[in-house]
Amino acid sequence: MKKILFGLFAVAMLAACSKDNDSGTPNNNSSETTIATQLSSGTWDVHYFVYNTDQTKAYSNYSFVFKKDSTLIVTDLGKSFNGGWYTTKRLDGSVQVSITIASLTSIQLLNNDWKVAANSGTLITLKDYENDNNAELHLKKR
């Protein structure tokens, strides 16, 4: 009888334990689909940019229009640059935003596979974790 009661107690305890949400379901603000939808709606400005050193002032006039067809238009004081972009889920479960801009100017520093570090819906923080340049890009929605 003690074994049966102990077994029932053990089963009840296991059933009562709540499991953390480790199902792999991403946070609503950081899923691949959410990031892609947010980026492709509206215009985004460079709010903060570090590439080895703070480059924010030099890039503060850059605006991005991420189109749903994966094309990208970047403007800077009347100059326009074409490019492409896409989102993908990384092996670690995070979301990556890949940006490629066709230009031989300093805008090439923005060409990267950026990992989404934070997303408030109107401010997306992107970081480069794979290179030693300490690159970080914050895009703010207008």
C-alpha cells in the first residue's frame, strides 16, 4: 500500500510541476515572420551604429525601405542605393536579418548577417556576433 501511495504521490508531484516554455516557440516580437512583417512596413532610420567605433553621426541620415519582395532601398541625403534583405532563423533559435547593399561607398559597412538582439516593434537592435568588429545597428521606425 505504501508503494502505491508513494507512486501516486510521485505522479501527482510530476503532474503539478510546471515546465518552462522551452518548446522553441519564439517570442512574438522576435519571430522571423514578425521581424520581416515589421521591417517591410514603413521606413526605418539608423538610430545607432557602431562598427569598431561609434559611427552613428555618419549614418544618421540613412533611411531604409525594406520591401516585401526582399529588395531594399537605402537613401542618404538624396542619394539612393539598391540592395536586398531577408530574415532567417539561426541554429540557436534567434532571428537573423541579412542586408546586402550594392555600393562601393562606406554604406558597405551595413552589409552583414545581423542577429536580432532586441525588438520593441519600433526599435530593432541588430548585432554582429560572428566578427570581431563589435558592430551593432539600431533601426528605428519613423
